[in-house]
Amino acid sequence: MQILNKLWSFARLFLLAKKVWRRPTPVDIVMIDPTGLDVLEPYLRAWSIDVIHIEGDQLSIPVLWQCVVKRKLNVAGYIDQFIQITQPRLVLTFLDNNHYLYPISSRHSRTNTMFIQNGYRGYYSDVFEYLANRSRSGDVWTIDYMATFGPNVGREFARHLSGRVVPIGSLKNNMVARTPITDKNVIAVISQYRNTDSIELNGRCFTFDEYFLAIDKIIFSVLMDYVENHGKEIVIVQRYSNDTEKLNKEREYFSMLAGDRCRFSVPEWHDSSYIALDKAEITVVVDSTLGYESLARGNKTAFFSARGTMLDLDDRTFGWPAVLGDDGPFWTNRPDPEALRRIIDHLFEIDDRTWSDEVRSHAYDDIMIYDPGNTKLRALFDDALAADGSGNTEPPGGNASEALATHTG
């Protein structure tokens, strides 16, 4: 029965996937999964690129045939055959929690590997729980270049993976120049709304109300009182989505919490959320990637990181895996409305220069750096692609746009 199920899954995948009949050619870079290719492309124009579609939306028939011949009909086998045919200098992914990348160096020693961190990481049901479980089984993997938000999370990766950690900040955050504050008296709130019934973490299942609503009720109980007594305005920075129905449900949720006392920042592209946060005088967040990016940009950002305390999840405290204490000038891990009110008062009162000094004094660069223009990432690509394992410095393929047009169409 298991064999039949496997054959059926394979047949279904083959029938539904877009099929590419032309044999892949040698390239400089093979990217595992196309996620992030649109934002990475400006930094990769000097090199030829091809993409492995591991979700099955596209299949290379010549590569698939090699898998059949060698009896390696699985994702790892498909990746291996693709790499053997294209002979890239670098295998890259924008999904740092993509576990298919981790063993590649052990099977392809002449090819460099690199991940670029694309989201803030926790432990439970995330990459570090996976790596910890694999480490216990004795697996030792190498990632040649680990491009992380900061040294702090880089040290956590280095506990489980061998290789070079290079803090670069957030790729998308670094692409957007900071905009001056124009919306004085505006409090921006970063939405973490999910249209889901439950969240599973650490062997437990939390309802939507437990994971999202409980902490949002505390935040908005403080904010609604604050805007009433201090003449402020709330702007909800919505999650980026092309789905109008999702955006409307998100608005309904926050309208339930704030009534007509808030307006919404519509996410149009990846830079629109950053600009909305830059324009606001202060930002309030629980524990999202965008909140950490906001703070890295120099924005006055209040972290109400109390979800971990409320749900007994120690990886949800501010700055995890750093241990910074439950209270600081711009964060609290306690579900205490007065603690949040104290932080908001502080952020409205502090001047810009003192704020910069304060953030620096708490070593925030250890959590996430800000590198406008991605100068560190550009240098990292130059280093990773300077030579392959044999010392060859001549590019094996054509330019990036040609490779993209040929193989990812």
C-alpha cells in the first residue's frame, strides 16, 4: 500500500507540474526554491542562475529521467542530479529553514552552499528544533555561508551547523532607504493576524484566541486609553497579501478591537510596510520580523513580547536566543498593561539622539544589523563566487537574465 501511495503521489506530481524538456546547462548559481528570487535578482545579475522547484510546480524532465535511471526518485535525489548536471559554484536559498540545503555540502564538496535568513526564528516548530533533533542523531552538516540577521542568531546556527556566519541584517529591510517621520502622534501597530483556528507549538495546540486575541486585547486596552487621553492615532500595518478576502478579515479583526479609532496601512509591495513604520512616531509590536526590522532601522519601537510568558514558550521572549531580562526601556516580556504604558510614554518623550544611544547601549546590533544597500551581502556573493572548489574562476554559464528566461519560465 505504501508503494502504491508513493507511485500515486509521483504520478499526480508529474501530471500537475509544469514540464521543462530542455536539459539544464552549467550555471554559476543554483537556487533551491524560487522564493526571494525577485528581490535577490538585482544582486545576482553578474552570474547565471537556475532554480530547483522543490514544491513540484515545475519539473525538469532530463533531471527527472536521471533520477529514474539511478533509482533516486525523491527530492534529495532530484536536487543531487540537478547539481551534477549544472555544476554550480554556489547553491543558494532564501529559506534559511529549508532543510534540503543542509546536507548538500557533504554530497557536493566542490560547490559552496549559502542560506540567507528571511525571517525571525524561534525554537519550537522552527529550524532550531529541527536542527537540535538532527544533532542528537549525530548528523554534522556544513553551510559554507550563513547570512544571518545578526551575530546572536548566527551563534545559534553555529551550534548545529559548521560554516561561516556572516551577519548581513535583513535583505528586504536593507533595500529600503529610511523615510523621515511625517505622521507625528501616530502609533503604528504591526499586525500578526493569521486566518487560522489554531497554532501548534511544543506539542501543544493553542486556539486563535489563546495565541493572538489574548495578547492583542491587552495591547489595545492600553492603546485605546492612550489615544483618547493623549490625542494620538492608531495605524494598523497589515500583513502583505494579494488576497483581498484575507485583508478584509484582518481589518474586521482589528476593527473589533479598536472600533473606528484606527486606520489601515495597505501593503502594496515589500517596501510599503517599512515606509509606514518610518513615518509613524512610534511602533508597537509583539514579536514579528517586521518589528525587529523597524528597530534596526532606528524607529522607536515598543516590544510587548509577552506571548512567551502567557503561553510558557521561552523562545518568544524579546531578542531570543539572547537573554536580555524581562524588562528594558523599550521591551517587556510580562503581560502587564502598565509595563507597555511605561514604554510608550518613554518612546514619545525620548529625543532621537538619546534613543539611538539607548538602542546601541543594549547591543541591538547583536540581534539585527541594518546595512543600507546590502553592501555586506554583495561582498559575500563576490567571495562565495570568486572560485569553485577546483580553483576555477571562469564563469561556466551566461548572464543571469538568460538563465532565468531559459530555465524558470
